[in-house]
Amino acid sequence: MTSLADAVLPLIRTRAELHRWGAANAHGKQMHDAIDTLESALPETDPGEAYQVAHKALASAITVIARADDSSGIIGDGCRRLLALHPRLAAAASVPASKLLPWMIRFQFDGDVDYFELDPVAYTAALGDTGIAGYRSRLDEIRGQLSPEPGSLVSHDPDRHARWVLEWNDRRLAVLDRDVDEVIRTHARDRKVAAWLHQTAEALEEIGETDLAVDWARQAVDFDRGHQSLRASEYWCKLLGTHRPGELLDARVYVFRRWPSALTASRLHTAVGAAWPEYEDEVLDALAPRPSDAVTFTLTTLKDPARAWRLAHDLGLDSLHAWSELVKAYERVDPLAALPVHRQLVESTLIHAGAAHYRDAAHRLARMRRIATGTEQADTMDAFIAELRDTHRRRPRLQQEFDRAQLP
């Protein structure tokens, strides 16, 4: 192996058992280190050598992920980084289409895993016109070999994966051809899913059809009030911000009214700028039925912990996470007033057993003691800790965490 291969491939390959989540994560991080090494070496490396190392690294990475618990997605992200490098390096190394094309077909239709795609658009420079024509021809051959598509009442389809790969390639080849009608047909399908309308917009933007992209993104936004439409709303606003900035404010208002939340309110606040006072009452009134959003927005976007504190009490905030974030900020305004909330958070934490809960409670109690030191609350604070120690006297790990935090 070359020095680059020696530096990269041993970090990708492993015989270790990766069925445990922690072991898989550790190896995934090691894989990313290897890819960092590969990428940093590219400017000084012969393209042919770089391609060979990346090609072998990708093959090894796929072998690894096939037997790993990649719940965290770390190994998968490494595979995607290599998949993004592969077509670029193949073009730089002038890999013959006669060699690259069969590999692309095997990877997609007969690979060890079936959850990664190859993008024929990215391989255009490597394949050239003749190679792309051969690729299309090979896809058509596979399409012609498929069994008849089963009806909706049949649960098993032996060619399900092949159909999915062909559909993916049809979409990307429509983009390659810059064929608007085909882009819409392959991406929007039967138009029954908001995400498909969103994907249509993205493909239309990719081929430079900005106005159509804006229109399809808006269709995805208006499809329903589900999470796919909400996700599409951010893409719609991104398009407008880039191509029609004069329409962005109205879009942000529309999105907030459709999905009032701390996040959409924050994005509206940014778009409004100096005109915020004109929208403030409407936004806070809309968020009031969602105390956590109202408090979070006021605290993190408006940067007003005193007002957020009042809202939390007035609206009956019941989110422990929101209270925890709020009380940290409100300590700077009135430290002693924050103590009762800290106390409630400690008691809520200790409802649950476990070292992590005990540790969190101990750290919060130590913080409370620092706040109370030198005030009339100091004795009350120590009495509270003594009460907790007695109540939970049969939890030795809790006692240990309290001791480590130097609590009385």
C-alpha cells in the first residue's frame, strides 16, 4: 500500500464487534479521522492514487456499516462523505467508463447494503456522454427484466429494491436532462405527499427554474399542517430570501400564523427587524396557548428574562426543560427568587432513580447553596438538603453524588 493508503485504510477497516452502540460510535469517529486525512492529502496526491484509496475506503466502509449498530449515524455519515468524494476523484483520475459503470450498477443493485444512493449527475464528468448513454441503457435492461408490478393487496415484491433504485435514477437523470416536465413527473409522482412536492421544488431549483421552484415549495407548504409541510416552509422562505427578498417578510408571517412556535416566531422576528413592535402583540398572543414556546421565545429571542419569568407564572408553564433554562437566566435578575423554582426542579429530578439524575440534583443543590450563602435562605437551604438525604437514605449512589458535590 502507498503511504496514503497506510494512513487511511486501517482506520476504516476493522474486525472488531460493532453490534454495541458505543463501539460503533468510536469506530465511526475513527473513520471520520481517516477521511479527514484523505481529504487533506488530496492537493498533493496523484489523482489515480487518491481514487484508489477512496474506492477501497468506500468498499471497506460499506462492509463495516453492514454489521454495525449505527443508530447514531456516525458511520453512515462517513460513508456519505466517501460517496461524495468518489465521483469527483473518479473524474480527476480519468477512470474509464467501462470500469466505473459496472461498479455503479453493482453498488446500487447488488451491494451489501441498500440504503445509499449514487447520483448519476455527480458522475457525469467521470462517465462522459458515452458513459451516461451506456448507464441509461443498462438501467433500461434492468427495468425490462423486472417482474410485473404487484397489486396493492400483495405484500411481497421481489423487485422492490430494484424498482426503488430505478425510480431514484429516473429522478436524477431528469435533473441531468434539465427536463422540467420529467422532473415534475418523477419527483411529484401522484402529488399525495408533501415531501414529494418539496423534492420537486428542490430539483427545479437545481436546474435553474427558480419561479417554478418557489411555486412548488408553496404547494408543499399548503399541503397540510404536518411536519413535512413545516419543513418545506423553511425551504420556501430560503428560496424567497435568495431570489425574491421582497416577499420574505409576508412568507414568514404566513408560516408563523400557520405554525405558531418559538422557532417560527424567532424567524419572523429576524425578518421583521426594526418593525418588530408592529407584530409583537400578535406573536405573543398566538404563543400564549403554548407556554413553553412563549417563554422560550421571550427568553432566547427577545432576550428578556424578567418578562419570560412573568409569562412562565402567568401562563402556568409546566415544562421542566423550559423552567431549567429560564431559571438560569433569571438568577442574574433576582437570585433568591429563583430558589423556589430550583427546589421544584430538584424534587422533580429525584422522582427518577439513577446516577445521572442524582448528579444533576447535586449540581443544582450546590448552585442553590452558592446563591443562598450569606442570606437568610442559607439555613433553609441546608435544612432542605438534610431533608433530601433523609428521604433518600436508601439510595447510596445519591448520597455519594451529594458528597462529591460537597453538600452538607
